[in-house]
Amino acid sequence: MTNREPQIVVIGTGYVGLTTAACLAHLGHDVVGVDVDEAKVWALRRGEVPIVEAGLVGMVSRGLESGRLRFETSYEHAAGDVVLLCLPTPTTAAGDLDLSYIESAARQLRDVLEPGAIVVTKSTVPVGTHRDLLRWLDRPDLAVASNPEFLREGTAVHDFCHPDRVVIGAADVGVAERVAGLYRSLSAPILITDLASAELVKVAANTFLAAKLSFVNEMSRVCEATGGDIDEVIAGIASDHRIGTAFMRPGPGWGGSCFPKDTRGMAALGRQHGLELPMVTATIASNDAHMDHIDLSIRTSLGRPLADATVAVWGATFKAGTDDCRDSPALAIVRRLAAAGARIRLFDPVARPSVAGVEHCGDAYDACDNADLLVIATEWPEFGEADMNKVARLLAAPTVFDTRGILDPAAVAAAGLILHRPGHGASWAGVSNRDAVGTGSGGPR
Ligand SMILES: NC(=O)c1ccc[n+]([C@@H]2O[C@H](COP(=O)([O-])OP(=O)(O)OC[C@H]3O[C@@H](n4cnc5c(N)ncnc54)[C@H](O)[C@@H]3O)[C@@H](O)[C@H]2O)c1
């Protein structure tokens, strides 16, 4: 190795890889992003960012202008000192993670890397993947490391630049230190550990977060059944510092490209090792049950057969701030309603996923035109600021189901609309007790 700056290569320029490449260039590194999608690479070279992610367009264009960031389609350009694998690891039919993208990349890297290069998994992978990676690379002069990524879509650039921690796993502390060098200018703790532990951290963290959401959603169902108010309950329990306010909000059920995949991956890991992991399997089953419950609640609030109904749906992405619809709970709602015969008028600010029987509308109000029910499926802030009087004039029936709890109950009630939302049992009779006395909705937001 010479004293020159290390060349960083990022393989895969999707949500994780593009953010990683652009942010590392921003930190002053020389970065090459390699992707097999030629159209994407050509667009990126022109500074066109194919995903919706706050701050990413500016990061990419500044990287291109500075000359520290470039994009290539061929592995001939992947001969970096540190190579970060940001490739898909989708779920297989058996529930574990498909490592074929990692294997394919490793076999191509084998022919181009210089001795001493480090191949790092940033993709979420099952524990033990480092052994497969070493086998696929089949080069004793190369090292491997694990550096799981924790960024959240919608705030990916911010999360990359201000992480709670950076986790690096390696068999050799010198290798770990070289990977840690990428992040030295960030003011974040760098946790160096062994390879297996680093690989486990990401899946364990996501399984824990999913469990937290499953718990809150279960509590919302308890509130509905007993007349409790989930906002009040959350305010009461989240103020205990051992519990905290993060991820303490009911919704339509968790989804997205990570939680379903990672929880299933953890369950598969248990099966492979003959371990009972009842919390993990219950977390998944609880989410499935919650999605069934939301579907039934929406149908009940509609009060007529879905085959005779038009339903306006606001939101298709799995969360606000992204165009990602992978495993989106919003789309799960849409698909279930459409499959039961409802006409769906859908509006999302950034995504237009193709779903049979769904009409995409020009804006949120257009979606409401003559609909029998409005369902808010994604928490885009603009939905929370919508003119509910206008919504009330457009709807054919005065009913709103806010799966995300983003509407102001007082404004909805003032517009003459009936509001349904998870965790508010009293709302089934109209407005909740608290709204009726004008206190609005409390609790952590
Ligand atoms: N999306 C997230 O929020 C997030 C967060 C943390 C971790 N992860 C993990 O990171 C990994 C990547 O996720 P993502 O959401 O960025 O995926 P993605 O699908 O958005 O991006 C993957 C990219 O890899 C490219 N690609 C596929 N095969 C390739 C190959 N052989 N060589 C080069 N490029 C190739 C694709 O064209 C695509 O651009 C996954 O393991 C995921 O679980 C994702």
C-alpha cells in the first residue's frame, strides 16, 4: 500500500449505495459507484438521482463537480482499496436472505482487486456471510469486513452523516481500522467487533424495532376494545426513560424493504440453528394480525360492501420522504381493498405504483372526488395539513380513516367528518371523548 488516499468503491447504487457513495465523497474520499443498471449509471453521471431522498441530489452533484464521485457500469473500475457491497439481499421463498447478488459481485471482484483490498458488506446479510464471501472471493490476499448500514429512507443523508454509531466487524483490528478510516471525520462512536457480531447487530436491531412497533400496535387494539386512548397510554409509558418515545406510535402495520425481510431473516436463523425464538415469530405474527385488523376496521368504517364503494387513498410509499413502495403497508391496504372489489382513487406525492384496479389521481383532493371513504395510508406531512372542509365537500360520505394518526381530530370534526384512527375506541361512535371536549390529540408525535 502506498500513502495515497484510499480508493473507495461502492457496488450497487440504490438507496444505501448511492447515499453511501455521495456521502463518502462529501467526506473527502475518492469514490467510484459501480452498478449493473446502465440506465441508472448514465442518469447518475448527468447528476440525475433516480430515487427520492432529501439532500441527495445536492450531494451527488457536488460530488460529481468535485471529481471525487464517479459512476461506472463495469467491474473493471471496481479495483478499490476498500469495496463496499451495497447490493440487494431479498428474502428467499424459505424466508432467509438471498445472497446471490453478493456472490456474483464477489466472483467478479476476485479478478480485479489488488492484494490487500478489503471487501466490506454494507448490505444486510445473515450471520456467517463473511465465510461465504471469503470462499467466493477465493483470494487469501484479500480481507473482508462487515459494516452494516442503519440509515433510514427519507432521512438517509442525515443519518449517514450523523449516525448513532458506526459498527465495523473484522477478523483483524488493522482491517477494522482501515474501514473505520472512512468515517473518522464523523462525530460518531465507532464500535469495532468481530465479524459475526457485526453481522448480527443489524438484523437484531431491526427485529427489536419491529417488536416495539408490534407492541404499540397491539396496545392500540387493546385501547380500541376497552375505550382507552392510545395517545394517552403512550404519553404515560413513553415518559419512562427506559422505554422512550421513539417508535411509539400506532399505524397500519410495519413494512418497507427492511423490517419484514430482517425479521423473517432472524426467524430463519433460529430455525437453522434449532433455536426457539418466540418473540421474533410473535413479532411477525402480530404484524400480520394488525394488518388484518386494520383492513377489517377500514371495511367496518365504510359501512357498505366494498364492491359498491369508491375509496380514496392518500399515500402509497411505505413511509413519508421516500418513493420506495417495497412491502409498503399502504399498498397492502390498497391491494386488499381493490381485491374485494372497491374502486380505488389513489394519490401519492411521489410514487405511482401500478396496481390493478387503481386509478392514480392528480392531487389529494382529486382522489376524494365522490369517494365513500378517505383512507390515509402514508404519513406525508402535506396530508396532515390538508383542508378538511374541502375534503368534506368532495367526499360522498363523511368518513375518514387515518391509519397514521396525522390528522388534527378537532379540524376533522369541525369539517363534519367522522374520524377513525388506530387506538381510539371511542372514535367509532364519532369523535373521541377528548376531541369532543376540544383538547385535541396529545401524546408523542
Ligand atoms: N433501503 C434501506 O433503507 C436499507 C437500510 C439499511 C440496509 N439496507 C440493506 O442494504 C442493501 C441494499 O439495499 P437498497 O435498498 O439500497 O437496495 P436497492 O435495490 O435500492 O439497490 C441495489 C442496487 O444494486 C444494483 N445491483 C444489483 N446487482 C448488482 C451487481 N451484481 N453489481 C452491481 N450492482 C448491482 C441494483 O441495480 C441497485 O441499484 C440490502 O441488503 C438492504 O437490506 C437497506
